[in-house]
Amino acid sequence: MKNPTMVDKVNLPVPIYLDFQATTPLDPRVLHTMMPYLSGLAGNPHSTSHSHGSAALKAVENARAQVASLIGASPDEIVFTSGATEANNLIIRGVTREIRNRERNAVLTATTEHKAVLAVIDSLRAEGFDTQRVQVDRDGMLDLAALRQALTIRTGLVSVMAANNETGVVHDLNEISRLARAQGALVHTDAAQAAGKIPVDASVVDFASISSHKMYGPMGIGAAYIARGLRRRIEPLFKGGGQEGGLRSGTLPVALCVGFGTACHIAAQEMEDEAKRLHHLRELFLETLRSHGTTFTINGTMRKRIPGNINVHFPGIDAEALLMKVRSEISISSGSACTAESLDPSHVLLAMGLGVERAEESVRIGFGRTTVEQDAIKAADALSKAVTALGRVGYKQPVLEI
Ligand SMILES: *Cc1c(COP(=O)(O)O)cnc(C)c1O
């Protein structure tokens, strides 16, 4: 008998998913490679006295090589974690003893970092580290002059993300790293948004964090890249069986490792073509918005950003009201999902000096692997219609002079 409380899904509009910076759907090809390890083949990869265990270990090590290859690292420089949040914690907290010993108590980061970096660095401040957030310009790019000024021989660590999760802005890591290293500082990058979307070269930095579920892999796994030679200078977050060379105790989730590895492999293979496709979808979306005569501006530079992301400001239109209006048609967000519990305006847009009003009138749209042309057009149609409707009930859309 049909459960009377069950909603008849057939009659519900299924919104188009356009929040790929928050998470990405699991690629079916990834799931396919995970299946054998979800359904019986996975022994404990640390229990290799039998063939189940050694098969699991082999699968894990193959995955580690795939992850390493995506960012130009060696397999022995990859530590599996539960995600980018844990990798950020492992690296930033783990390096504190080292920088303290070298009397380099200063830690620099950027104002637009993810909370998974900002909160960790704030915790160092509470422990007596001299922490500082370097500003960005109106385009969201790190102010290199400000970085140069903030760097001293006391700087132990510089942590700047590769690409921003709200604006998609890509930082000049080569230059940031060059400046930091010239002062003898170690460099970390949160590459959760960049890895798999644009080329990431681990050799430019000392540490990096990546996340599987931001690149069509399973949730619950990620990796810390720790350059060879620095391993022993990192203290683990927790102790136990000493897996991952003592840096991350706990049994490795074989199926997740395998899925993450496949996701990295696919991303590496398809990155170039997919970037072109996403770029086209983004242009199509913007063209469609324009064709409706909708007034908007874009937050963050258009010159250096990850493909597929766009952060749009609709002047005079409250973003929360806009999201409610388009809810049944598209799934997009305002600001970062990771701080979505609060309705505070985006700290990223505020740090760019865009003002509270503009921050409250901006939405983030992300196109991804499952997005087709029709989705981009429908999204622009839905947003334009909603902007017009909201404009009628009292929201005013001013004409911008640009
Ligand atoms: C999503 C994200 C994280 C958090 O990654 P998890 O794997 O979910 O812990 C950290 N930094 C950035 C830039 C992100 O986009």
C-alpha cells in the first residue's frame, strides 16, 4: 500500500542544481569504481596478512597516486583526511610547533578565506600567535603590496586559498609563494575549489588541502599535501594506530579513497574541455540575463576565476527574497554554504569593500558537470522573472552607470 505521507515526487518541480561550489554530485563513473569496495571486497588496508587486506591496500595506494598526480605531487606527499576542513586543521595546527621552534610566530592569511582556515588561524591567535589577515582589492584579488608589507622574518606560515568558494577568484599563488618564501615562510593553500577545475601545481607551495566532494567524488574524504621533508615537522591532530605515516591515525575508508582517486583521474583528463564548456555556459547565462534587460553586476574579477562560477549582484533586490522566489526552479545560494546557518552578509564580499547592501543583494551560481545549455538559460529566465516581480512589490532596481 502506498504510504499516505509520501509526497508524489512526479508532480513536484525538480529544481536545477546550480550550487557546485557547495558540493558536487557523485559522478556515476566514480561510484562504479567504488562499488566493489562498498560491497565486500574491502579488507582493512592495514591488515595485509591476507589477500582481502592487501587488495584493499593496493586500491588505496593506487588512489593515492591518482590524487598526487592531479596536483603534481608524489604519492608519499599525500595524507588522506576526512575533507579539506580536516586537512586545513592538520596543516595549520600541525605546523605550529615547528614555527614556534624557529621563532616565527607570525601567521598570515587573507580576509576572504574559507571559515575552515580563518577559524583555525583565530584559534592560533588565542594561543599567542601573531596572526594577520591580508586585505584583498575590490576585485577579490589578494593585495600583493599589503602582503609584502605584512611579511617579516617572523612570518612562519602564509595560508592563502587557490580559488575562492564564493567569487571563484583565483589568486596568484606563484607570486604569493615567491614573496612568502623569500622571507623564509612556509606556504599553505586551501585548494578545495581549485583542484580538479584549474591546474594546481603543488610544488609551488609547501602544503595544500583538497576535498573530494568538490570534484564529483564522495563526501567524507579529502587530502593534505605535505611536501616531502616537511612531514616530520607536522604534528598529527590525533594519535592512534599510526596510519598515514603517523600523521592521521584511523582505518582508511577504502571505498572513499578509491572514489576520490577516480574523481581526480577524471578531473585531470577532462579539465581542459570541461573548462571551455563551463565558460560557454556562464556566457550563455549572462547573455540570457542581458537579453531580458535585467540589471546586474558581477562580484570578483572576470579575468581570473574558476570556470563555471559566477557571483551576481542584482541592485535593489534582496538576495534572500530572490532565492525564495526561484526556489522551485533553481538551487543557488547567497554566499557560502559553510556559514549558511547565519544570515550575515558574506564576509568575502564585505572584505572586498562592496558594502553590506551589495553583499545582501548578491547570489552565487555554479555550473558543473551535469549542467546543460538549457539549464543555464532556464536559470537566467527564472532569475530575471523573479527580479522583475520583486521589483514590482517594492524593491527598486536602480539603473547603474558603468
Ligand atoms: C568546501 C570547502 C572547504 C571544506 O571542505 P570539506 O571537504 O567540506 O571539509 C574548505 N575550503 C574551501 C575553499 C571550500 O570550498
